[in-house]
Amino acid sequence: MPASPATSVVVTLPDWVASVVDWGRSYATDEERMRFAIALSRLNVERGTGGPFGAAVFEQQSGQLVGVGVNSVVRLRNSSLHAEVVALMLAEQRRGSFTLSAPNLSRHELVTSCEPCAMCLGATLWSGVKRLVCGATRDDAMRLGFDEGPVFPASYDYLTHAGIEIVREVCRTDARAVLEQYAARSGPIYNP
């Protein structure tokens, strides 16, 4: 008798994440928040658990950490498990809401080590975050061979008109260095 198809999807963070995340800590500035997202991306590369991308969701005012994500596409064999999506999923789970803009919640922001691809930009819109902070640029990722999909200036205009503030190139040099580290290790480019 053939095995029945899977009826669930399980998303897990690498084991090392628990040892580096302090859920009680607040991050006061964009730079502190970005350095945390970059550290996640760097450790993901160094520990061989995924691509060179890290992301975190914070309460905008308090700087309280709400969700973390690292690229898990290859490790969990799922093309949608980009760092931003994982961080948003965890934040929504921790908040008990399908949207981070529910009336009873504080304003949230997504901080990501690299500008989002087309899928993650869409997830940003639908997640309810009110602010997006990016490190490395789309061009930095594309230089490695990553296909970032159809992202245009109008894509960012759409987010802005939807009430999402966008901040770019925070700690870009450090974020780009992780991409270069991944390339030097011949990490797989999984979406060409």
C-alpha cells in the first residue's frame, strides 16, 4: 500500500538559533536591529544551515524582538522559506494573529539583511508591518546569481502608499560581506 501524502508542513529554525536569541532584549536603533539580522545571516552561512539572509520582526516603538528568521530553503526543501517569511510567520504565531497590524497590537517592523525578493516584498505587504528596514541591496544579491524576481520602483511605491515606511542600506557593507562570504564558500544558488 503506498504511503499517504503529507498533510502538514513543519517549519523549524536551526538549533543554533535558540542559543543566540534573547527574546527579552530590546533593540533601540535601526543599526542595532540590523546588526542582529546580519548576525543571523552570518551564522546561517558559517553553520551551513542555509542561505546568506537573516531577518527579524520588532515592535517598532519598544524595539522588542518578536520574530526571527534565517533562510531555510535548502535545509527544509521549501522554496518559500526565505528569512523574511520565516520571521513573519514566527512573529504572527507569537502574537496569535494573522496580521501584525491587528487593532490590539503595537506597530511592527521587519528588518532584513537584504532587500526582499518579489515573494518577500509581497509577504511584507500582507503581514501588516508598518516599516521595512533593509541592509544589502537587490543588486548585491543578484551579483551572486540570486534571482530576486519582478521587483520594481513601483513595487516599493505600492508599499509606501499602503502605509509602510521603507529604509534602505542600513549597515549595507556588513550585510554585503555576508553575501560575499557565502559566495566564497560556494553556497548553492537555489533559485536561478
